[in-house]
Amino acid sequence: MADFETPKLKEYPVIPNLVDDVMKGSSPFIAKPLHNEPLGFPGELVEGWKDKAIDKMEDLLGKYRGLQVYLDSCVKCGACTDKCHYFLGTSDPKNMPVARQDLLRSVYRRYFTFAGKYFPKLVGARDLDKGVIDEWYSYFHQCSQCRRCSVFCPYGIDTAEISMAAREILDTVGVGQKYCNEIIAKVYKIGNNLGLPEPALKMTLEDLEEEIEEETGLPVKLPLDVKGADIMLITPSADFFAEPHIDGLKGYAKVFHEAGISWTISSYASEAGNFGMFIGSYENMQQISTRIREAAIDLGVKRIVHGECGHAWRVAYSFWNTLIGPFDFLDPNYPVPQHICEFTYDLIKKNKLNIDKTQNDHRTLTFHDSCNVARATRMGDKPGGQFDIPRAIIKAVCNNYVEMDPATTKEATFCCGGGGGLLTDDLMEIRVKGAMPRMEAYNEVVEDYGVTNLACICAICKSQFSKVLPYFNEKGAPQKFSMDMVVSVHQLVYDALVLTGQKFGDELDAHVAAMEAAADD
Amino acid sequence: MSFLSVTYILLFYAATIILFVGVGRRIYKYAKTPAPLKIPTMPAPTTKVGVAARLTREVVFFESLFKANLWTWIFGWMFHASLLIAFFRHLRYVVNSDTFLIGPVIHWHLLQLAGQYTSFTLIIGLAGLLARRIFVDRVRYISAPSDYLMLLLIIGIGVTGALMTFVAHTDIVALKDFVIGLFTFSFSALPTSLLLLLHLGLVIVLMIIFPISKLLHAPGLFFSPTRNQVDNSREKRHIADWAKPLDETRGKS
């Protein structure tokens, strides 16, 4: 991997001057046949790829109104040009949303429009060749499909739609991305992105139960494959093993326990994440989420609750009903799916949780709106609930809360830099540079208000920030950013929630001693 | 009737057919292509009335552009609003001041008066957009020759129009006869004025390129799924015709 410099954090955001082709070399590892084939794609670049790519484009134009309208409608007004975090972090003009779209639009015009067929130079149309394919592969993997540009476009042109179409065309001709396709193949084989098999999952959950009991003195359960439970929890598999995700999972368990509701995790559908969306493949997205429908029917649950994850919540909230509905086998009195934040917030509103906010007094929090949650989903029954509900939870469990610059939150939030299938080490440079706009806003509240923690509700955000925060420490200066600044919203809930009958002090020590004695026997 | 008049008459009919058939076909294509997934840019309205309000705000006020960039918004909105007023002012070549629209709906004299000066705001708006295209490096980077030519074309229409209003008047009575003749098929000659010929010639070009250019943003906005969809995916199953058969094949394979 090439060396690169971490961008300096400026006091005020500055729109960079263009520097051509700085990120031209950024490309993720190419998928091998064993990654592509389980998804129904050719193993490697196919014979006659050019015609096949054009045919696929035609197919997609007929299937997706958005694509057709967006490729026609752009007037090159420039409104989006300074809105992408990857452009702001890299200065590469091809990371301006419209320029990224134009990589595909130029080919669309050449093959599908009158002007492009007869006057290509006039309208910026170009032939499809191998160089274009390489350029697509590079720059459509420098888009996290965060939709920030679509907020500001006067026609709502959504670069995510363009980028998904481009990736699907690439997959169709055998040029897949290793990271996404390998993971999807794992879901088909094992049931989750991490390839965590059922026995390992069972052991992890038992360990967590033990941990929670040591901390509360109560047998809080994380049930697996329990038939007839009321709720099936679908959560990103990172929640089962990664930090700080796992502390969020403990939080969900504590909330379910206190609510006195029976719930279960499914080993068959042990993944909320759905990378089928990243590669723009309706069929793969549907196949992946069908596991969830099957598990819900198989376990006979009444409700589905969804853990903290951004793109997965988009698939669940916006697409599940389309892909794997109708949900006539579930309890119609609850939304399908329901977000864990909606579930917890409901209990807080009804005053059913005993909260000790001082447990979080050692922290000063700020909240990062995850791009997919903010711009592609909702929580609660009012538009904007996706902003208000997580904040209401944080404020209910913490005394110290600070907002970041409003130009970088809610619908205008910046992506963490690792979304859209870019959360892989072979893309470290674009991930670090793309995190810069968020880091500038975070740096500001760290400097001005002594913020100690960044609360997230997305598995990708949590992993990405844990990894890239340390990059932004200045050499020689005292360390300002560390990976443990990143916390799950439900980790905060976990720390402040006092369970009915929870043990403290000597009583807890005695309980733990008894647990250890029992384990030794 | 002169050869020139006949030529313009034929061109007007051809341009009108191209405009309406071309845009109509495009709209038909947009309408029949399904949007298989719910992708409104959130927060989005949860009712159809809310969506109508959102689209109205986009069409009338350019809401998203306002959020994005104040200069582009000022110039863009100024240009489009001027164009709308110019359109109404030009109604005087088609209808009389005593038709049903006039009076209660449109204040005729105010319109004619304001319409004279909107040629300036139209030109200023377009000049601003052109300046951005030339001087802002990001906008210059994304501009193709056609993007400049489009602005120059409409500036040309505005400038020739303004010149006829303020510098070299044309015979508007004869012009009205010519225009009404186009609608009633009782043709009369086009007044010979170089400015008028230029003005109308450029309008004809604009009509012809409309359905094959980025001017399709006008119908496009109404078909943009990020703007025209209702946020109700949990309550109502949304499925495209092409995706329906997939319900049967989904699952263990």
C-alpha cells in the first residue's frame, strides 16, 4: 500500500483547489473467481466485456427510473461539487459528485443519447474502453454511497444510485471488489459477514452473559435460536466481537432484560449487514435478507428488532418490505422492523427504565449521525426521528452532551469515510482522507468543549473511527484522539441503566465470588 | 409571402413537433420505468400531500439549491423567474387583453411593464451562471462545450429580445398576425427585422435541443425518486413489476 499523508485538521473548513488525479491509484483488491461466482457473477473479466457492459447499462436504465432520470437531468450547476467528504479530503476533482457521475454519464451519452452519438465532443461523451473500466473501478470505490450530494442537488440526483449501477455493471463483466463479494459469499455459506459459525457465536454470547452477570449480579441472557421468543434481534455481526460494538450489544441485552420481554438471536440470520446494497445488486440484496425472513418464520417470533447499523438499517427500514415482505406473519401492532433505539426510547418515554445518568459523568459526548440512518431511513413516526431519537436517548442517559457544527450533522452529516463497502485495509488512504471533514467538526468540539467520546449508531462508523482517529494525532504533540473515544449509543445506555434487583458493592463482589467458585467446581 | 417567412413557419412547426414529441416520449419513458426501491432523501414527507409540497418548494423556490450554494441559487432563480415572466409577457402575441385569463389572473399592464425589465434580470442571472462556469475551478472542470453554448444560446435570446424592446423596435402588430397565423393556419408574413429573425431563430434552436439535452431537468425533477417518493416503506409494500416474480424464487438456493 502506498504511503500517504494524513490531512491536517483546519480550524475552519476550506474547499480545496483541484489537484488532478491524486487518487487515481486508489483501487481496492479485485475479487477472485471464488468471491464472484457464489454471487452469480463471472469469475474474471469476460470476453466481449464491452458489449456486455453496455447491455447491462441498458438493462439497468430500464429497471431503475432513478438512474435514467439522473443520467439525463444533471445541468452541471456545481451545487454538489463541494459536498463530498472524499473530495474535501483528497482534492481530486473526480471525487466531486457530478464528476464521479460523469464517469458513467459520459458513456451513457455516447451509447444512449442522440447528442452523444453524433456530437460526442460537444457534450463530453466518450467510448467505453479498458481505461474507463479501470477508472470506474477506482472512483466508484471512492464513493461511500452516503447521499450527502443528493440533499443539495436541485433535482435530487443521488450519486449512490449511479455508483451502485456502476458497481453492478463492473460485477456483471467480472470486475468485482474482493472485500464486498468475499463477505457476501460468506453470508451465503455461514450466515454472517464475519464467517462466525454457530458454535463460536454461542460461546461468544455465553461469555457476554457471564460478563454482564459479573457487572450486575443478574443473569441477563443473550438467547440464541430460541423458538417462540417474542423478538428476534437482527444486528451486525461486528456486535458479536468488535470493540466498541460489543458493548452496544450488552446494552441491548440489558434493555430487553429490563423490559421483561423474551428475545433471541438467530444463528441462521446472524447478520444485519447487507453488502448486496453496496454492489447495487437487487438480487443479492434480496437473497441476503431472505435469510432473515426465513429465520423469523422458523423461530416463530412476533417482532423483529434491529441493532445499531447504518446501511443495514437502510436495507431494513427502506427495502425489507419490498425485498422480503409482506410481514403478515408478525405482530401488526409493531413496526417491522423496529430499531433498537425506537425500542429503548419507547421504554424511556414510558419511564420504565431506571437511569443513573451520573454513571456517564466521566464522559462528554457528541453524536455522529450515520449517513444511511440520517438520509435514507427514519425512526419513530415523524420525519427527523432518526435525528431526535438517538439524541433523546443519549441525553436521557448522559449529563454532558454537545452538538457538532450543524453544517455537519443531521441531513448534512458527513460520512465516517468507511461506508459503502470501503471498510477494508486496502483502501486506508481514501478512508483516512475521507474522514477529514467529520474529524474537523469533531476536533472543534474536543478543543472547545472537552468532548471525550463520539457516540455512534453504526457498526461501520464505529470500526472506521476506531481505526482512523489515531491517524489524526499530530506527531510529537500529546495524543488527542484515541480509538476508545468511539462508543455505541447502547453502551451509554448499558452504563447508566440500573436493572431491577441489580447488585452493587459488597453484594456484587459476593455474587461474583460465588460465580467463580461455581465455575471452579 | 417571402421565402424567409415560409422557412420560419416550417421551422416553427418542425420545432414544435420535435419539442412536444421529444419531451413527451421522454416523459413516457420516465413514467414507465419503475423505481423498484424506496429511496427518498430523508427526512422525507410521510404523505402524498407532503410530497406535493416538497416538489412545489423545489420547483418554485429551488429549495435544495438554496441549501447548497447561495450564488448559484441567486443567479439560477433570477434567471428562471425572469423566464417565467418573459413567457407571460409574450402571451400578448397570442391572446388579447380581454381574454379570460387577463384581469382576475394576470395584471396585464403590470405584466407588460415588468416584462420589459425582466430581460435585464434574465441576462444578469445567466451572466452570473456563465461567470461561475468560467471562474470557479470546480464548475469549470465539470463543464462541457455544450454547457457554455446552452448559456450563450439563452443569453442570445435575452439580448436580442431586450434590444427589440429598448433599441430597435420591431413591428409587433405584424408579428402578432404572424404568430396567430401559426395557430390558426392563416399565415401572414414575418416582419423583416434582423433582431427578430435572430431572436426567433435561437428560440427554434432551443425548442429543438430541449428533448436531447440537459433541459430535460425540467420534467426530470418530477420523476426524481429521491424527491417524489413518500416515506412509508414500513407501512406499505412497494414493489416493481419486474421484481414481483423474484418473490417466488427468493430463499434457499
